[in-house]
Amino acid sequence: MKFPPLSPKLATMIRNSGDPVRYGSMALAIAGLDRAGIPGALAEVGVWRGDTSRFLHLQAPHRVLHLFDTFQGFPGGDLENAKPSDAIRFRESSLEAVKSRLGNAENVLFHVGRFPDTAAGLSHETFSFVLIDVDIYKPTLAALEFFYPRLSKGGYCFIHDYNSPESNCAVSRAVTSFFKNRSEFLVELPDVWGSVVFRKS
């Protein structure tokens, strides 16, 4: 599988990612942003161990990358009908581990804590690419509400777990609710757990 116009290094990372459809789609989107001169920073909400963060930063080190996560798992107040196992998911991470995973963190800004509280001070920022990967309803909806008006025209937003049955289809419920009266078309991807993507019109 080839991924023009990407570098051999990025293409290798995509093939080895375990989710080449999602990684390849994101990489081609970012390459398209640069070709079209679409302005704005990158953002990832839901970082966990930083594998995707590293990939995004390697592809676009010239753009600011905002990383949002508690680095301690889900905030209890955001969980619906929580099971005991939910409270410990995604805790196998830390800010220090993600920084180590990234290596060169120039142009990377870390926002540690519960979203959207951690977006304070960014109301005037413009974004060209956003990845939302938070698995549950409240932070997914909060991320859409925050980033949608700040996404450049032609910018991309990827939302992971759209077709996942997890958490009573929490992500798809949030996305469906948010886009009920908006004009953008949602494109479903055949990746692991079923992402959806839209471009700002």
C-alpha cells in the first residue's frame, strides 16, 4: 500500500500503526491542508499514550499541536451509567510518558485536565485539523461545540469510535445530536472502531 505524497517514513508508520485506514486518512488530510494553504493549529483531544500525537507532530512539525488529556483516565462526572471497570480505563499513561514518546516537543502545547476546562484561553485560536478521541458522550459533545466555530474553512475534524457500540454508542449519539441542524456531511471510515470525518464548509 502506497501513500503519496507522504514520505517513506510516514508511510511505514501508517502500515505499522495497526489502523492504517485511519492513520492514512489523517495523513492525507494534513498533506492536503498544506497544499491548499489552510491555516490553523492541530489539536488532539484524548491523547492516552501519545502514539497518534507523535504521528501528527512528525507530519506537521511546522504547525502548533495542542494536546488535551487528563492523563489519568476518565473524569468520574463524565461517565454515564458507569461500571467499575470504566473508572480505571486509560489510566496507563502520564504526561511525562507522552512527552518522552514525542521526543522533540517543539510547537507542542499540553493541556492537562478535564476538557473543556483546559481550553480556557484558546477562544481566539484557529484550527485546521482536530482529532476527537474521548470515547464518551459529554467530552465528545463539548469538543465539537468548542472546535467547530474555530475550525478553518476546509479544515478537517476526525472523530474516533463513531461506529463503536461502547458506552451505549456515546460518540455517535453526541455527533448525531451536534450535526442535526448543520450543513456538513459526515463521511464514515472503515477503520478500527469506525471513525467519522467532516470538513468545515
